[in-house]
Amino acid sequence: MRVFQCAVMGSGGVGKSAITVRFINGSYLEWYDPTIEDSYRKQFSVDNQPCLLEILDTAGIDQYLTLNDMFIRESEGFVLVFSLCQRDTFEEIIRTYEAIRRIKLPEGNQIVPLVIVGNKSDLIDEREVDSTEGEKLAMDWKCTYYETSARTSTNIVPVFEDIVRQLRRSDLIRRQERERDPSHNKRRRMKSKKCVVL
Ligand SMILES: Nc1nc2c(ncn2[C@@H]2O[C@H](COP(=O)(O)OP(=O)(O)O)[C@@H](O)[C@H]2O)c(=O)[nH]1
Ligand SMILES: [Mg+2]
């Protein structure tokens, strides 16, 4: 089965691990080691079709920017998480999005499967980012926006179903491009030959 690769990115403390683990095994732990980077695989069904999703829960350590670039290169889809209770984390996903565009679009990708997630929706009184701001960003980036709570398990599954739908759509577009223009693939391969020195 085709394995879709997606990365969960965003500032430290926004709930990337809580969201990922909630989706993978349904549990919620108050504390995860923030430095741990882990990848998980889950088989589930989206629109009555089975799929296999590999999720990389990044540690989001800002000083390792080159590492972030490597995750972006290796991933096909992105879940960009910010905390609804911390405005600076909303600004941070804009910077991550710019890095994704810089890396992904020159590789010949027309669109990048992406979901924006505003997490901690259960902390109603502490909200610093309005729903309309997330929705506007999603409109600008032509992607989708969800408000989640890993604590109450709100909207967690829809986030991952959505990224799978986008990944399938992007596969389909690529297949159609290939059928229309067989030399397209060769050009893409030539363009993407790169050497990364870390
Ligand atoms: N109230 C609330 N707290 C959350 C939620 N998601 C995560 N947290 C808490 O936020 C802190 C950071 O979560 P974590 O998943 O480790 O963040 P990461 O650094 O982005 O992986 C932990 O104390 C979590 O318990 C949520 O939806 N609601
Ligand atoms: Mg974490």
C-alpha cells in the first residue's frame, strides 16, 4: 500500500505530540518529552478506502533549522500547528509555511497538501487568535483550517482525514500530468537531484 508521509510542525508546546498520540492510540498524556521526535504509522479508512499514513512528530527546535528543512524535503504533506492561546505560535507557522514553499515548489510541486491547526480550543478564556484569522490564512494558502483540542479529542480525526484526501488529490494530479506529458517526469527528476550537506 502507498505510504503517505506527513510532518506535524509548529512551535514547542503547541500540542504536536498530544495531537499525534491522540490520533494514533486515542490517549491523552499531560506531558511528553518536548525534545523527542518520533514517527508513527497508522492504517485507517478515509472515504471507505484504506490508507497508510506515516506521521512525523517533529520537535520544532528552532536552532536546528537545517533539520527542519530536511523534514520538509522528506514529507509530502504538512500539519502546521499553533496554539489558539499563544499569538507568537501563529506567527511561527507563517515562517514555516514560507520554508515549505521555498523547498517544495521549486521541486515541481504545484500545490502542497497542508492543514492549519489551531489547538487548545478547550481553553476558551485564554484565546489570543480568532477563528477568522485562521480561516483567512487557509483561504490565502488554499488549504484547510481546523480548531482542535487534543485534551477533549475535538476535531483530531478530521485533521488527518483531510490531509489524506489532499495527498490523494495531489497523487491524482501528478498522475494526470504524467499521462499528458511523459517528459514531465524526467524533468522533475533532473530538477530534484540535490546534495544536502548537514
Ligand atoms: N488545554 C490543553 N492543553 C493541551 C492541548 N494539547 C496539548 N496540551 C498541553 O500542552 C503542553 C504541550 O503539549 P505537547 O504535545 O508536548 O506540545 P509539542 O511541544 O508541540 O509536542 C502539554 O502540557 C499538553 O498537556 C489541548 O488541546 N488543550
Ligand atoms: Mg512534542
